[in-house]
Amino acid sequence: MTPFRRPNIPLSPPLPIRNKETSPMTTHRIVRIVAGFFVLLSLALGVQASPLFHSVHWLWFTAFVGANLFQSGFTRFCPLEIILKKLGVRETCPDGRL
């Protein structure tokens, strides 16, 4: 019996690893993550078909998050972004990307 041999297939180059200096969490990314989490959580708590259902009044919170995202798109006023800036979170990446 001959042992199993791997064919000589060239390996692909490794994927680049992004560290904090090249891909930091910015205020814009954190706001999107928090808003998305709140929408999913409030839907899970407010939709009757969900196993986490608590009350339909949680859907008001979903509407509040959506309205806040809508108005901040026009006015650039976002309470969470103001708090994050005061905590020292960067607004943009070092290379100017959002």
C-alpha cells in the first residue's frame, strides 16, 4: 500500500490581516451596529411569532430607532455619536475613510 499523497497544488497567498491601525471602529460603524442590534432586539421582543415575545409595545422602540436614523441622515445630529466622540472614539479612519 502506498500512503496518501497530497497533490502539488500551489497554496493561495494568505489573506491580509487588518489591525486596529488600518481598520479601527469609528463612530459611524458603532452607530450602525448599535442601531441594527436595537432594531433586531426590539423586533424579537415585539413580534408575536417570536419565541422572545414580551409585548407589542416594543415595536415603538423599533420606530424610534428608525426615526432617529432617518433624521440623523438629514441633520447629522445623533446622540450616540456625540457620546462616542466624548469617549474618544475616532470619527474617521486614519486614511480618511468612514
